[in-house]
Amino acid sequence: MHDNKTWSGRFNEPVSELVKKYTGSIDFDKRLATWDIQGSLAHAQMLQKVGVLSEQDLADIQQGMAEILEDIQNGRIEWSLDLEDVHMNIERRLTDKIGDAGKRLHTGRSRNDQVATDIRLWLRDEITVIQDLIRALQTSLLDLAEENVDVVMPGFTHLQVAQPVSFGHHMLAYVEMLGRDFERMVDCRKRVNRMPLGAAALAGTTYPIDRTITAELLGFEQICQNSLDAVSDRDFAIEFTAAASLVMVHLSRLSEELILWMSPRVGFIDIADRFCTGSSIMPQKKNPDVPELVRGKSGRVVGHLMGMIVLMKSQPLAYNKDNQEDKEPLFDTVDTLVDTLRIYADMMRGVTVKADNMRAAVMQGFAMATDLADYLVKKGMPFRDSHEVVALAVRFADGKGVDLSELAFEELAQFSDLIAEDVFEYLTPEGALNARDHVGGTAPNQVRAQIARWRELMA
């Protein structure tokens, strides 16, 4: 077993096995290995350019790191708990391979700025993947919307039938939400893409480093300007987790609707069998497990956000061991979000819309009541008066167990002299859709325009 000679000279007795296990992070931070090597190679190149490392030392480091990376990719690395974390495991392996040049690699840096750099490099790449997955899901929703622009469904407020909307319009609401999610990821990535390397432990270093060289090699857009803040800042991780939480909340809302719509009591949609499961006791069941689990996993990600915020709230400057606890929730947030977006993009392509059931539901909730009120306003009646007239008409129709459109003309006309035979043109679901013909409205031609706008934006 290895002793951690990087710091053990100060101590009179070895760390207990329990403490090693409790404080070690190699079990989870080993996933940063590729990015740790990437950061180390850039640091070594910078040290060579400023004259701290020789050309031979750099060549040895590059060769040794290439071999270690190949070992990692092929699963040939044995990670040691005695070496605490991914940084020391790689450094020890490098030193075993190339000798003193490996020991000189750590010149001018600390594990404090090293880990902060690794996390940012890793998260930057993951955000790029997430952006692509958001776009893929938006494309699935756009395709589903385009196939169902003319399908009428009840729009709800308070989960009560409110007004008719196009099913395509309803899907576009989630495209808009995901559009904001994409923008947040783009914006968040800017603050992730700032380099802490060079801050060393907390105060910078006495070596003549050039941080601009390292930043350019690693593709960082900016350099963290205060060494204390650079090693202790986890705002970028909290901000990302907040953005991820919003994505999950949006998908949880969609999940809730899919679950309701798939219920036989509603029957608006069906979800492909490959995304559902059955019951061990009830043979008739087809359970929407994926959206149910997404709804549950949203709480998991929001919980990580709360944990990250609480983790930081009482930390004095600069780095503290508390920050070791940032990785597992951050890793799990990324994994959960990536998996959810990927499966959702596929699942939405497996949604079958039951248009007849949707239209029948529109006819059951007096969804065209507002259209009748608007009809009377256009005839000259003040809106508040028309609201009262229509409320009386709804009460009358409800008593008969019919929709407003199913009343006889004479029955409707008793509520106002302004009601004429043309009133029934305004009391159809299709008429209600077409009447809302403005930017953001649910008229089919507006929905098609929005679909075209989004396709152009995403091209």
C-alpha cells in the first residue's frame, strides 16, 4: 500500500483506515481523470515555456500521461484509496513511470486549483452535450406538434376546461421552456469556462507562471482574477445545478400531463409500449413508468441544488475540505439530466395522439364560453355584461346536459337580442382556434409559423 508522501512528513502517526475511507474521494472523483490529465499537460507546457521545466521533462511528462490515459481508457488503472484522490493517483503513477520529471509537474500549482480546474473542464464538456440533447428533445416536440397542428384539445386552467387550443400549440409551450433552458446553459457555460489554475493553494505562486498560456491551451475564455476566490468558488456548479433543476421541473410538468392524458379516464394519448411497464398482479395495466420516474427524479436534482447551496453557505475563504462534497451531487445531476433528456427525446417520438377523444373533451366543458362573450362584445355589449350573459347561458346549458353549441338558436337568443344565427360559427372548437390569430396565439397558421421559427433558430 502507498503512503501519501506528498504531505505525510508533517505527521507522527499514519492516518487511520477509517479516516482514509471517510476523507478519500477516489471512488467518485476518478471520473475526472481525463480532464485532470488534460489540465496537467497544459500546465506542463506552460512551465516549459516560462523556463521552469526542461524540454526533456515536458517530453517525459507527455509520454507518461499518454500511457496513463491509455491505461484509464482500457480499464487498467488500479485506484488507491491511500492516495486519496484522482490527482495524487495519477501523479504517483506518472512518477513511477518517469521519475523526477513527474514530481516536478506539480510545481506552481496545488490540488486546490487543480480540482477546481478539472471540474470546470469536465462540466464545460457536459454542458455542450446537454445543449445538444435539449435541441434533440425540442426537435421531437416540434415534429409531434407539426403532425398535430389541427388537433383540438381543451386548454386548462385550475385543471378545469378553459378554452380550446391546438395540441401543436400545447407542445410548443414546452419547446419554449426548453429554449429558455438552452439559453441558461449557454450563459452558465460562460462562467464555467473561467480558469482557476495558477491560483495554487490560495495566494498564487512565486514561480514565473503565465496563466494566459495555460488558459489558451485549455480553451478557457477568461482567467479567474482573484486567487482566493478561484480555489473556493463553486458558484458555477450551483448555477449549473439550478439550470438543471429548471430543466427537470419543466420535464416533470410535461410528465404530469402525459400521465394524466394516458389515463383511460382521459384517453388523450398513448405512449409506446417500450416506455411503459405492466403490473405483477393486474394484467390489464400499462403504466407510464418513464414520465413517473422523471417526475420523481426532478426532486432528486432539486435536492442536489439545495445541498450545494447549503454546502457553501458557511465556508470562510479559501478552500475547505467541505468542497469535496460538491462532486457527487454535481455528477449525479449531470447523469440524471443527460439520461432524462435522452430518453425523453425518444419517448416523445412514441406518443400517439387520440384526436377524437381530445375533441370530445372540448365539447364537455363549455370551452367556447369565452368565444360567445367575445361575440357579444363585437356586437357592442360591454365585456362585463357579456360575461354575465354567457354565465347564465352556461348555467342553462349545464342544466340540460348539453354544450352551448348544442342549444337551439331560440334557446341561446333568449339571453340577448344581439345573438343572431351566425353565433354558431363562433361556437365550434375549430372556429375558436382560428379566431386567435396573432403572434403567440393558438390559431393553426400561427402554430405553423412558430414551428418554422424554431426550426430556423435551431438550424
